[in-house]
Amino acid sequence: MLKQIKQDLDAINTFGKNPPGLGITRLAYSPEDLAARKLVAQYMVDEGLEVSTDFYGNIFGIRPGLENEPLVLMGSHLDTVPEGGKYDGTAGIVAALAAVRQINKENISTRYPVGIVIFAAEESSRFGQSLLGSRGFTGNLTAKQIESITDLKGKSLKKILEREQDCLRRKYRPYKPTPLKLYLELHIEQGPILERNNKKLGLVQKIAAPSRMSVTFQGCASHSGATPMGLRKDALVTGAHVIIAVERICHNYSQLLKDGTLVGTVGDVKVTPGAMNVVPGKVELLIDIRSTDMDTKSKAVAEVQNYVKDLASERRLDYNIEILEDQEPIALNNEIIATLADICDEMAIPYQRMYSGAGHDAMQVATKYDSALLFIPCGGGLSHNPRETAEARDIALGASVLQKALCHYAEIL
Ligand SMILES: [Zn+2]
């Protein structure tokens, strides 16, 4: 299994491979992403799975059961951020393939069908929105939204999906919507907890959801030499206070949470006009606050907003707050977590229950079907980074757990 996992990882990661040190760039629906999905679709065909595709470019490989439904589905994604790693998403697809290969090898027949899905466009890098494939799959992406979403170059998602259709529909049959018994996703943790605690698997109880906002301060651009300190309306200095406040407020709320996580980040600052000799007239801050607890998150967001209002009036600047996103955290199914914990105990795998700070396709699928998310460690907790690593043997261990869960839920005949 180990050798095959390494081979699959290498083969998939030939697509979008950058010069050494710059990782993988396989943006959603790009030619590299399409090629990677087609390669895995071929692996599915080779394993005897029935391959199909839906309107969103999600690709399914189904291994029939005695009955046609419900389907026990595993999956993840193959698209990456620019200069991303080899394992984010890809590890989950490779593990799902390994689990199915093992079931085939052991000639296991199941009552319910078992499947693999490659969800399209999980990362937000191209469209500014994430989880597009899994949102489409679960009915959480409206036709109106599809019409309004564009990529960074202004290309419409609708047009891109139509082109995808042309490519994929020629090769694969249309996916026949089937109710799911459950959805299982393996993913690298993208954080340092498992490695720090010396655990091999994380069973995710809750997935944090983001609230995102853009805060703009309008001051007055003026000559940096001729405007006295007391007469300035410096938008950037005002924004700097907000950056510090977001850290303080989110730190405080994270301490208050007895169960769960809360984090806050100002990840982007746009300064206008952005010249060394001009007092900055305008600043825009992009703020991302995530938590597993909606109530606490709402309080933190409100406190940041109040801080912005008070600061603007104190410093006599105009301000604007635009809420970009306000999502609900997702709790995953406790019964499935207990079953996965039993499997880990049986296999003597050191595991822990934990939270996910990052969003995953499982959080979309969980809005409609019972879902579980399993984490494996990644080196130094690094992800969305060319130096992202994961051990093939940890992927294999995760695949074995997936296989046991499949056999349990799809019911061996
Ligand atoms: Zn991912």
C-alpha cells in the first residue's frame, strides 16, 4: 500500500509542479487541475469503479453494492493554492483510492455502494470563494451565485463550468444523484496539534467557520513633510490600531471559550496612495475571524466593529464595514466519531478528538448528510506552503481506518 501511495502522490503532483522550492500550483478548473482529476478518474476506471461527473466538475467513482443506495462516499480535493503543497486535499484522494484498492484486493462485496468523489474548486484562491464543488453537490450554490462569481481575471464561473462540461461529459457519464449514508474525508491537519501530541489521527468534532469583513478608513492624503503631526488624518495608523485590537479581542475570546477555538487575523492591508512621502489617505483591512462557537464568534465580531466605530469617531475619520461572509460552524456526527474511535482502538492507533480551524468539503456535505473528517499529521503543522509534508505511512494508516469504516457502513456481505 505504501509504495502505491507514494506513486499516486508523485503522479498527481506532476501536474502543476513549479520549479524546485515553489511547490504546486493547481488552481481550480485550470488545465493542471483538470489533468490531475482525469488521472485519478483513470485510476478509478482501472479499479473497476463507475466514473461519472456532475455540473460542478466533481468526479465520482462508484463501486456498486448489492443495493443501489445509500452511498458510502469518501473524498477530498485536488486543486491547490498558488505555490501550495503536495498533500492538502491530495492526501485524502490518495487515501480513498488506497482504501478502495484494498477492498478490491480482498474481494469484498458490500450491501451498499462505496464511492470516491474528487470535489472541484475547494480552495478560494481563484474565485475568492471556497468549497464551490461541494457547495454545488449539496445544493448550497445557487444559479444566481454561479452567474455572479468570477475568477481573479474576471472570467465567469458559469463560462468556466460550461467548458468543464464540454471536456468531462465527452468522457464520463452524468452523475446520478444518490442519497449518502455518510461522507468520510481524510485530510492533513494543516496545524501542529497532532504532531505536538504525538498522535497519528485526529477525529474532528467541529469545523470552525469564518466571519470575514472588509474595514475601510477614509482619512486625508497629504504631504508627509508639510502636514504637522497633530493635523493629520492618517488612515494607515488608524488601521494599525485595528490590527492590534483584532489580536487582543480574539485572544481574549479564545481564552474565554471552554470548549472550542477562536482565532482572528488581519491578513491583508491595502494602503492608498501607498507612497513614502504621502500621509496615507485610505486603508482597507481584510479581517478573518473563525470559531467553532457561533455565539462567541458573533461577540468577537461585534466587539471589533464597535472598536472600529469608536476609533473612527475619536480620530475623526470616515469608515465603512462590509461583511463579506458570516458562516455557521459545523458539528460533525458523534456516532461516526465513536465508530472511528473504536476502529483506532482496535488497530492501536494513537488518536485524539479535535477541532478544525480550516474549512473543508466535509463541512458542506455535513449540512446535508452525516459526515466525518479525519486528520493525519503534517510536518511542522505547515500547509499552504511548498514545504508542506506528510508521511506516506500516516496516509496508509488513515486509509486503513477509512477501509474499516467503509466495510462497517457499507456492510460486508
Ligand atoms: Zn484542503
